[in-house]
Amino acid sequence: MTEHYISLAGAGYQLSAILHQGAATTGVLLIVGGPQYRVGSHRQFVKLSRYLAAQGVPSMRLDTAGMGDSSGSKAAFYQQTADIELAIDAFFQQCPQLTQVVLWGLCDAASAILIKLNRPDPRVSGVILLNPWVRQQQSHAKTMLKHYYLKRLLSRQFWHKLFGGGLALRRSLGSFWQTLRASKTRTAAATAQLTVTEQNYVAAMLSGWQQFNGKVLLISSGNDLTAQEFLQLCADNPAWGKCLQAAGHYHISDASHTFSTALWREQVEQQSYNFVQTTN
């Protein structure tokens, strides 16, 4: 199993990545999201890459600009298309046997991948999306009402705290009322534009997914508000629902956001490898 550090030259900055060699003609590019670098929470990305390499699948773990060992300024996830494209080019240069690549991302990295698909690349044969980030005020409020407040109302511990004086009732009711109002707020439908912003990134994600001709696998967690928010969006919006219906979907009912146990991690690894095999 061979892995080594590589540096990618961007426009005035350097990106860092770890390449895991393999003989297969389909590779996996891991895009790192959130405030973390290419190792991942509980070494998740390292373990996934080494698992894939053991099966002969090459992979690259990327630090986007401003993260980990990469220089430059940290860009918002919805502005990382250039970094992803730079990494794809470098991956193919480092592994000349590659004919296609699967993009893999967790949380806002999954969102960044869908946004990148607005600029098609025939080398991208598939994408693996884990708990994509679609956080907006209205959708978050609906998710909180359904998956947090309802669960609390059905909890014996909640009522015990309430009648035992251990709950700040006024503050809790205020929080609930604010969430309820936010869930009723109507938001104008955004359209994906050339410049992706915090206001239109969800529409840009949908646009990228709709025009992608490759295969898609969604892996979702049951014990995660981010995942529930995404699944609720797909349930409420026919265009999102149509995309999800055409994709593969593997749901781990009790998993946390980052699949933090060995069992959950192994399920993600196996599903990722199986999916890569279907794109060949």
C-alpha cells in the first residue's frame, strides 16, 4: 500500500493532498468539508482511503485552500469548484491509468460536489454524497420542529424537568415560538446563477445534480439533523425528490453525522467500494 504527499499549484496558492496508489482505472477523490483537514474526524478519511487502496482503488485526500497544509484563504464550500477541478487534474496526472473518478464528500463537501457538477467533466463517473448540507432558515426550522421539539415533547425526561423546575420554561417557549415562525416563512425560489452565494447555493446544488449524467449514491445518517434536513427537502420538493429517486440511497438508522463507530465506518467503506465498482 503506497501513499505519499503531493502539492498542487493553484492561482497564487498551493493545495496539499495525500495520494493513495492503486491499480484500478477508477479513483476516488475525497473532498474535505467543514473546519477539518484531510485526516477527517476520528481519522475517517485516512481509514477510508487505506481500505480502498487495499482493494486496489486509488484515492486522493485533498486539503482545500486555507485548510490543513494548503495555503491561501479559506473559501466557502460553495466556492470550491476551482480547487476540486485542480485536484481532479492532479489525480489523473499522478495516476495515468485512471479513466474516471468518483467524487466523495461529507456534509458541505457533498454540497460543494453538487455545485461543481454545474461545470461538467466527462471524467467524473459518479459521486458519493454523505449527509449533504442544505441549511437555510426555513428548512432548518422545519427540521427542528419535526426531529427535535417533537422528540422532546415525547420524552419522559423533558416532563420530569418541567415539573421539577429544572427547565427554563419562558426561554424554551420563546425558542420554540421563534422556530415555529421561521418554519412558516416563505422564501423565494432561487435559481442557480454563475456566481454561487450563500443565498442560492441550494438551487445550484439541485442544478448540478439535474444535469449530471453519472451515478449518484447518497449515504445518510438517522441520528443527524443535517441528514434529516436534506431528506425533508427531497420529500417536500418534487425536483429534489426526483433526483433522489434516481440515485442509490443507503441509510444507517442510528448513525451519527460523521459515522463515528467502527461499525458505521465499515458500512460506509463497503458501500463506497461497492459503488465504485458499479461505475466501471
